[in-house]
Amino acid sequence: MSDVATMRGRPSLLMTPGPTRVPARVLDAAHWVVHHRTADFSAALAETLTRLRPFFGASTADVLPVHATGRAAMEGAIANFFAPGDTVVACCNGKFGEMWAGFAESYGLDVRRVSENWKESVDPSEVEQVLRGPDRVRAVLCCHSDTSTGVLNPIEDIARVARTHDALVMVDGISSVGGVPFRFDDWDLDFAVTSSQKCLMSSPGLAFAVVGARAWSAVARSPFPKNYLSFSAIRKTLAGEQPETPGTTPVSLVLQVLEALRMHAEEGMDSVFARHQAMADHAAARADALGFGRQCPGLQQRSPTLTALTPPEGVAPKWLRTRVREMGIEIAVGMGHFAGAGVRIGHMGDIRMADVERTMDAIEAALA
């Protein structure tokens, strides 16, 4: 097919957990290809990383572009900072927390899983219980916003516990950075990651990792081969007179993210966060009125970037998704433990209140 826009049944509104809608202005920013070893592109790359800092809440830690999706940067954290047999605590109350635990296990780490109930937020006391054990725990891995459940985990409290036991704190912020307040410095974190296709409202394929001093200190004792995912190599090329990345940079994606960050700056970071929270509140209120339940009613805090719901009795999630798709809107069904039992509505990045309203109207019409 020569034009993807002519795909049969292509929804006009993408309300999924990602990839999210890419604004025309962001797409236009990448309509030309620039060589990755030019001064102009180096300036664009440097501006992108600088503009990312406030959304990570990171003032001095290194911000690294990783030429892959977010999960590659998560795997890179395992390869860069650990050695076989290292003990880590993994918070597994969702698909992506479990995924990170699986990465660590595949590298031969001793993974202690906590908070394995997907219906509940991470309990910092469970983390502390393992940290108080006889084995040295090198790090705590946790997902901030998990799109399989809609949770927003208490990273600040988890980090406070980990700090008292000298464990690194590593956070998946893929569906939160850019849409939810994130405070790398204030929470005293060591590693965090996000990617281009969610709150940064760009095309998929580029990740960004923040690495603090304690994490850098752990690199020297890691025997794993790094190669493509060598954070040290990325750091070295960025520090040159002309900031670059190893290999060929995905220049179009960098230019997209840069334009998206400029748009966020025009809106104002606090306004971006307020917009996401308002959309989440409105989606929840409309869902309540339509007889939906919360997929995970016991969560202490919910992510402003996604609403996970249980349809009214007798309404099959796949049927509802199909009906809404026929109206030009793409939503997602439940995943993992909630496959076949829930629907998920993403409202992050470029999504606006009018989009949420249109989506909920479509759901109401489908139920009628």
C-alpha cells in the first residue's frame, strides 16, 4: 500500500496507551533529513536534551538519547549497572514492572519480586522488608505509570526506603515523563527512562535515559557486553566539542521530539500536567456515569495518562472496542491479567479534553 493513510478503517482519533497522536507540527519538523555529524544537528540534539531536563526533574544528571524504544533502554540499565548474581528488588504490580524483572532474570540477576498483585499500588514496606534481609540488594526497579493497570506508583516513598539501604533506584517513566510531575533530583533517583511515542507526542523508536552519579559508579563492576546499549559510549560522544551519538542518530525522531518539547514549553509545563489530570478526571467521571467500574479499584493513586476500566455487565471489551473503532476512535482492551476483562483509554501527549469528550460520547453511543 503506497499510502498508509488510506488503510481501510483507519481511526481518526488515537486514544490508546501508545503510540499516541503526533501533531502535524511535529511531523512537519522531521520532513527533511539532516546529516547527524553536522553542527546544525548537534545543536538540535543538545537543545532536545536540555528541554527534556525539566520534565525529568533532573538538573545535573546525564540525559542520554538511546537509539531504540524504551524497553531497550530498560534492558540497557541491566547490562550497564549489574553483574550476574546481583540481587535486585523488582516491583511487579503491572505488565511493565514484570517485564523489567524478566530482563534482569535473563541476565542472571537474583530478582526478588514484590507487590505482585496488579490490582494494588506498590507498598514501600514490602520493598523495605526485602532490603532489610541478609542479602545485599543492589537496586530497586519500579514502574512509575504502568499502562496495563493505570497505576501511578509512589516513587518518592519507594526511593526513600531504598536510599536508607544504599540501593540504586531505577524508574520506568515511559508513560509518565512529559505528562506527570517527575522529580529525579528531589526523589534522589539513579536511573530513569522515557520514550518518544507517549507524552512526548512523537513517533516511536527513540528513548531517553537519565543516569546519576551512583549509577555511573556501578558501571565499572558490570562485566556484561554493552555494544549498542553502552551508556558510557553515548555519554562520551555527547561530551565532545560537537555533541553526537555513537552510530547514525535517528535524526527525524530527534527533530520530532525537539518540536514537541517546544510545543510543551509554549503551553507551559504546569499547564501540561494540569491538562493531563483534568482529562483523567473527566474520563473517570463520564465512565462512572455510564456504569463502568475501575479495573483496579484498590489503587492508591492513578496515572493521569491512562484510564483503565471494567465495562458494565454483559458488555464484552473487544465488542466495545470494535464499535468505538467503527466511529473512528481507537481505544485499547485490557492486557496481561486483564485481557478480555477491561478497556483502556489513553489520554496523553497531544490529546485534549475535546478528544476525551468525543471518546466518551462514542462509548455512550455504543452502549446505547
